[in-house]
Amino acid sequence: MTAPHLENEFVKLTLLDLSNYKHLSEIAKTKDLIYYSPSDISTDEKLKDYVQIAVDGYYHKTTIPFIIYDKTKQAYAGSTRFGLINWHNKVLHIGWTWIGKEFQGSGLNKHIKFLMLQYAFENLGFDKVEFRIDERNIRSRKAVEKLGATLEGILRKDTLMLDGFKRSTCCYGILKEEWLDIKRTVFNGF
């Protein structure tokens, strides 16, 4: 599997690996940056472990992790990935997304998601893209809803968080047959 290089005039997504993850070290140390995630990236060692898991998944063809570069600000902004890739059923997840506070609210995430959705549907030929979000994470839920994703259900108390809390996870999806309309309406002008 060749690592995709996704890019437009605003953002560049390249393979996240052990050679470049240190560009994200300072961002990863931001307090509560991934509060709603069961992962921990708060130290260099924990960030390296997080990236190693993503890299292992890449070699097993179950994930494609990206480092995010904001071309407007000319700075590394964070990370995202395709995960739980099911090549047989043509379904994958977009998630594990975190960007530094100074990049949030800038429109960067919408550009990231556009490139990823376009690649999943138009290049990989997948039938469905899913997003899994902590029920309490209203900001991320609203962002995914603005992308045109449909809430398909809530998995109750399905994920153990670092603090021992058992979260419920909202499951959103976009189908291939919905993509062209979403591309035309949500991403008009991209």
C-alpha cells in the first residue's frame, strides 16, 4: 500500500511515522487537547507510543495515519487518520483527529475532512465512511454533522476512558451515494 499524499492550497496530509511525529510534540502537550479520547499523548514518550500504534496499523493495512501541515500558517498542526479500515466491506473510519488550539476554528479541519472523504470515496472506492465521537463532545459532533454525516446510533458505555469513565459513543456515517451531493453542497468552492 502506497501512502497517500493529500493536499490542496490550504493543507497537506502526509504519512505520520516515527521520522516526523516530533513536529507535533509541543501541540500534543496542550492540556486537555484530546480530553474526549481514550488515548494519551501528553508526553513525548506517550506520543511516540501513540504514533507507533498507528504505524503498526499502517503496516497491517488497518490504518493510514497522517501528519497535518497547515500551508497558510506554514506550521504542523496535528494528526488524523483513516482507521478500522475494512477492505472487504469497503468501510473505514475517519478519526483520531487533533489539531492545536491556534488552528481550531480556522476552517482547517473542513479542508482535512474534504481531502480524506474525497480520497476514501473517489480513490479507494469505499462505500461508507464512519466517525465515532464521544457523546459529550458536542463541538466535534456538530462539526461532523455540518459535514453531512448522519447520526446512526449511540453505543452506550462502550469505551473506557483514561480517568475510568465509561463513555457512550455516537456513530455517524456518510454513504458513497451521499458523497456527490455533500461534495456539491457542503464543500462548494473547494
